[in-house]
Amino acid sequence: FDPLADECDIFFVDVPAGASDSSLSFVNASDKVLIILVGEPTSFVDAYTMVKAAHLEGGIKEFSVLVNMADNEHKSKEIFNKFKANAVRFLDVNLNYVGYLPHSRNLRNSIVKRKPLVLNNKSCKESILFKSMANKLLSSPNNATSGITFFNKNKI
């Protein structure tokens, strides 16, 4: 990924749910980790598994959490707080709520059309939520990465 360093400021890596070795390698190389959580038991298990493995194997301590497909902001915070209570009970990690995305026809249409919502409809609720989440994620604490790192300009 080093050849991309001069061409972009932020590099997102989307890894599958769970905690496979390849997923953990990417997570452990990241300054910031964003966990996408849905208010369903399988999502809680997958998210907890990733947080636990990244923390125990890679020393990752800082995680941001986005709640997806929430009914509203109040419900999303309930989902986040429930997840956080269980995670911090057993792990020495920091979980930061960055926001939520609702069930949305706008988001669904954007996916189907393969057109970024924030470019086509900058003033809709979902675009505003994306901007808010991006700001919160960018201002969240960085992790000290282990093993490989992205854009490592200090090579020996």
C-alpha cells in the first residue's frame, strides 16, 4: 500500500465480520478501527470477537463504533451502550460512539445505483450523518499499530 501514500490521506479497509488472521492483520495495522454494529445478536458476537482478538493479539485499545440500520439515534445509543457495557466488562478497551445510520430508502437507492449518497444528495439526513461520523472518527484517538503499517514512510 505504500505506493498509495502520496495519493491519499485516508485509506479505508473493509474486513469481513469475525476475526480471521487476514482481517486481524489489517486491523492491527490501522491507526483507527471502526466497528459497524447492528442491533442483532450475531452482530454483537462478531463485533466482540473482533474487538477481543484485536486487543489481545495486536494491543489495539481504541475502537470507534457506528450503529447501522438503527430505528433512530436514541435506539442506536441504547444498542451501543449495551455492547459497550459487555465489552468493557471483560476487556481493557475504549469504545467511542461515532454515530448511526438509519434504515433508509436513500441509502438503499444509493447502493442499488452504485452512486455515493454524499455526492448526489449532500443535504439529506444520511449525508449529514456521514459527515458527522467522519468528523468524530477523525478526531478519535489513534492506536499504536503493531506489525505491518499502512503508509510507513520510515522504512529502514
